[in-house]
Amino acid sequence: MIKPKNYEKKEKKAQGSREVLSKIKSLIDALRNEDGIVRQKAREALTSIGKQAVRHLIPLLKDPEDDVRWGAAKALANIADVRAASELVATLEDHNFGVRWLAAEGLIAIRREALPPLMEALTKHSDSAWLREGAHHVLHDLAKKDPEVKDFVAPVITALEGIEPAMAVVEPASKALDKLKGSLKRLDLKRGKPQG
């Protein structure tokens, strides 16, 4: 049987994908190791793999072990892939301060595209002090880096710094969410991304 010319390329790519997947699974297991150096090396290797590791790291944000959640949050913060944004927002409510801080840093690294899930969470879970604290950190840092973001989020920051933030933040977060969705659609059109 004669094989098409691109068969070998496809076969090598599939083999490479299987090898990367196997390596990712091994590194994920190493994030559970008791030795901190082993966990650090695994986290750094997952970070260097990058976007391919994201879907394997996301479930670890709900792991019962603090060290595993911390390692996953740190790797996701370094990779800064928008696919992790919603889960990083949810992680702003983790009981471990270090994990919450890394989730916020990950959202800051994702930049503007992290804002819609964050605003949505504020509209639905404004009673969470940890969520509000993390959101304030994210919004404050992003507003310093991006003047357009500052325009969207300034009322939300003001509400978060107010006397009754749990009640006051819902309306400005909802308005910011609407504005951000329009802004991101325009940005996608400029980049040539299809609308769905």
C-alpha cells in the first residue's frame, strides 16, 4: 500500500502529541509529590509546555491539596491563557491566600480578556469578600496598565472601595461587563477573529 506524502508528517505529529500528553500527565503527577523541589521542576516544565498543558492544569485548581492548587495556579498564571480565566476567577474564593493571590496574578497576566468572567462573578457573588478582594487587586493592576480598561473598571473599583461593596458593586460590574463585551467584539473584528 502506498502512503500519501503527508502521512509521515501526520504520523510524526500524532506521535509527538502522544509524547507531550504523556509528559504532561507525568508532570501533573509530580505536582502531587511531597518534595517541593520536584513540584517546582514539574511546574516549571508545565509552564514551558505552555498552552497544551492548560486543560490539564485547570482541574487541579479544585484539588484538595493546597500545594497542588498553588502549583496549578502558578503555572496557569505564567502561561496566561484565556481558557483558564473563568476557573481562575472561581479560584479567587479559595481558602488559601497564596492560591487566591496567584489566581489574581493569572487574571492580570491574561489582561483584558479576563475581565468578562470577573465582572460576571462580581454580579453573581458580590457577597464574597475574597472575590471582591481579588477583583480589586486585578482591576487596580489592569487599570494601571491599560487606560481603556481603566475607563471600564473605574466605577467598579470605586464600588469595591466603598462602604457597602457587596451591594454597590453589582450595578457597575454589570455595566462594565456590557461595555467589555462590546469592546472585545470590536477587538476581535480588528484581529479578524470570527464572531460566534
